[in-house]
Amino acid sequence: MANSKNIPISFKIGFSFLLISLFLLTILFILLIPKIEKEQYNNALLQTEKMVLLTKSQIKLLVDYFKEYSIIEKNQSKNEIITQIDKIKTSILLNQKYRKEDLEIDLKKMNKKFNCEINLLENNKSILKLQNNKVNKTFDFEKISKNNWHNIDDSITQCPHPTYHLFKTKIKNQELQLSCNSYFNNGYKNIEENVKKIIQEGFSLSENIHKGKIYLMWINNKIDGNNLNKSLDTIENVNNENFCVSKISNYRLPKSGELTVGDILEVNDTKNIKHKIDGKNTLTWISKIEEKENSNFVFVLSALENDFKNDINSPIIKVLPISILALVLSILFGYFIFKKWIKDIEKLSNTAKQVCLGKLNFRSNIKGNDDIGILGIAFDSMLDKIEDNIKTLDTRVEDRTIELTNSLKTKELLLKEIHHRVKNNLALTINFIKLQKFKIKDKNIIDALSNIENRVYTMALLHTKLYESKNLDSIDFNTYINQLINDIKSTFEENLEVIILLDIDEIFLDVDQAMYCGLIINECVVNALKYAFIKNKGRVEIIFKKTNIEYILEIKDNGKGLKKNFKFEQLNSLGLNLVKSIANIQLNGNLEIKQNLGTHLIIRFPL
């Protein structure tokens, strides 16, 4: 007792409070264990859901990035291939020393740089074929148009896979055919492996909570109705036609138990579904990342419910001797610890929002060895790699744009000079014909030379309009025909009472189509002015219209018309035979002739 009296009062009070605290804490501990278990269970679910949402944001960000990156890479490779082909054509045209061996060298360089199989044909026979191990299919080039890229994808798999891009063009009298893998460039900067590693590090964060299975997969959203009520592991999946599991997943063979394909496809955003796998209660989080026409890209995390409960009681029992001290320390430091975690999560959330708004230089700057610290470091590392690749890509695009702009200006000047020279040469030819006409007295020969003169003039006028136009690829057909008709009428002064009516839409045609249509109109109008009218009085109508699928050219007059029951093979008219040949062969169309109060020609040809 004496010794107890010597004990300081502060110690007694402290000791008394300690005993009371131990008593109260023991009672509270026993009462609160069920509540603590429930809270820890809910926290585990909440943390898992946050991991699912954050992983979804990461993957969606990457999907959008790779989609844009892939489009730019493909377009850049296509433009570079076309530029090299144009350089070859220019060399053949302007460089007399350019030989067949030089062409073969240039094509081999192209074959080495790009994943393309190259086939050069002459008279429908292959004279040079350069194979590529990335192209293992043969294609029918007869069905595709020239000087255009055509994408071919005949695969039924849901997995990401390369497609093929076809291109053919004429090089002098030879045909060049290219079959290219959609991963065009062997130097394509592959950052996919680094991204996979970063995402899988994010997956590992959930292993501290549960031993779940994580899948990233593409599912056919037009799957056969009989399979909608089946689980993923029970439906047939030949050649991955119904679903495909991404290599990023930590398991390759999905097992969904009572969870059906229809249940997965019904999820629009993120959903937690309770079900059973092999008779065991299971929690599955499903998050839709992207939806396409034929497939849904989803993130699936499945874990047994017991995984969230097994380790809840054991830590409490193990740390029971020091639980009082832990409780006291938690009161002092818990606020600051939780405040830091919440702050870090808010930083990650804010960083994700800023990146989605386009601020790729924004970083969370979260450090540490805990789950959030590892996640923050992984997230910042991923953003660093994405920003570096975008900067590199921007630089390459800018350099390539300048190069293509300079090349285009050079080609436009060259093409304009060609049109100018062709115009001058045709004008010189017309003058030669006129001089020859003055020396000849035979009317038949003079008429023949006049016909030739009109045809040559039709082509010369086309090149004149192209030279005067800012657009060297097409010509204003209305302006071209108006001037052509005025010039034809001026050569037939005795037919001034013949009225020529024009109804032509505002249409721009390419050089070939404009020239062929001009020749047809020239032949028909000249024939009408010469032979169709009695007393040189009448009317000629020229109508040119464009529909969604074809052009329609109509030329009709109210003259005396052709003979009844006429046949082309029995006609001696060079003009009409020329019109038929141009309509059927050059324009790939058809010619129809009606006789009703004159002659009515209708020519239809595709766009």
C-alpha cells in the first residue's frame, strides 16, 4: 500500500484510464467485429470498383490514341507510296536515260521499305513480281479501279488483325499492282508492348484484394441468338468468330458460369453482377470500353466472393495485443493518412480528366510504394510515353506535309506546261490543215480535212481551258461546250438560222471524259448542220445531266432524221461510228438512238 501511495497521481489517472480504455475497447472490439468485417468487405468491393473504372479510363484513352495513330500512319504510308510511284512516272516521261533496270531498282526499294507485294504486268503477263512475307493472299485486281486505294478485309475473327490495301496504276504501257499489309511500314514504332506492361501492372494492384481473373475481350454483338443464353466457355468459337480474349488479359480462357453472353452485352457502362461459377458465389465487374458495328470491347473482372472475406478476421486476431495502441495511433495519424489517400485519388481523377481534355503534359506526380503510389507512377509513365510518341508523330507529319506540298507545286507547274505545249502543238496542226485545204480543190477531201480540223480543235480547246483553269484535274464542262458550240456555228455561216439550245448542269469532268463528250457533241452538231435540215432552218438541243449513278448526254434535232430501220454496221458514216465507239469503249457507256421528228441520241455512262 505504501508503495502504491508513492505512485504519482498522473500515472494512476493514466493507468486507470488505460484500464477503462482496455475494458471499453475490448467490449467495443467484440461488438464491432461484425461491423468491421462488413465495412472491410465493402471497402474491398469499392477499391476493386475504383480499379475497374481507372483501368477502363486508361484503356479507353489508349484505344482512342492508337486509333488516331494508326489512321495517320496508314495515310502517311499511302501518300509516300503514291509519291514514289509519281516520281517513277515522271522519270520515265522526262528522263530518257531511265531504263527498265532503274524501274526494277526503284520498285525493289519500295518493296523493301513497305509491307507490299508488287506485281508489274505487260500485256496481262507478269514481268516482275516482288513478294513480301507480310502479304500471303492473292487478289483479283480486275474488280478495282485505277489510282485508288481499296481496303480488303475478309476475316471473320473478332481479334485485332491486319487488313489489306490494294492499289493499281498505269506506268507507260505497263500495269503496276500493289497488295499491301495494313501495317505498311517496317519501321512502324511499336509501343504496344510497353503499354501492355503498364496496364498489367495496374491489374496486379487488385491481387492484394482477391484472386480474380481479368479479361479484356472483343465479343460479337451480332452473335447467334442461340448463344446469347450460354456462358462464354460453352459456345463454339472457331477462328475467334464469337469472341477474342486480348493478350493483355491475365487469363486466356474465359469462364463465366451462370453469367451469359447476353448479360455481358447488355451492360452499357460499368456493372457489378453476382452469379455462380462451378457452384461458388462470384462477383463480376463488367465495363464496356468501346462499341463498334460488329463487336463490343469489354473489361471483365471475376472473383469469388469468399476472396473478399477470407482475410478479414485473421489480421484482427493477430494484431489483438497491439490493437489498443493501433487504435490510439490511428486516432492521431488516421486523419492524415486517409487525407493523403483521398488526395492522391483526387489527383489521379483530376489528371485523367485533364488528359481527356487534351492536356497531355498534365501529371499526377504521385509517389510511393502503396497501391495508389504504384498506380500513379504507372499512369504518369504511360502518359510520358504517349506524349513522346505524339511529339515524334507531329514532327514527322509536319516534315512530310512540307515535302508533299513542295512536290505538288512542282507537279502542277509541270502539268500546266504540258497542257500549254499540247495546246500549241494542236493549234499548229490546225494551221497545217487549213493551209492544206487552200491547196486542194476536191470538195470531198476539203470536207474530210474540215472534219479532222474540227476534231483536233475540240481537243485543243480542252487543253486551252485546262491551261487557263486553276484546277488541272477537271474542267467546267458548261463553259467548255458553250465556247465549242460558238466556234462550230462560226464555221457554218450558211446555217445561222439553225438554233442550238444548251441545257447543261454545272458539272466538272475529268480530262478524258470532257474530251470524249466534246468529240461526240462536235460530230453530232456538225452532222446536223450539214445534213439534217432543209433550207438550213431548224433546232438542235444539247442536254447534259448528272444523276446519283451516271451522266446522261442527249443530242436531238428536228431535222429529217436517219433512214428507217437503219443499222450501224450498214452505215458508211464515220461520224456516227466514231460516236458509237467513243460511247461504248472510251466512256464505258451505251448509245441509244430514237427517231421521232428528227434524230435523238442518248448516251449514258457511269460516274
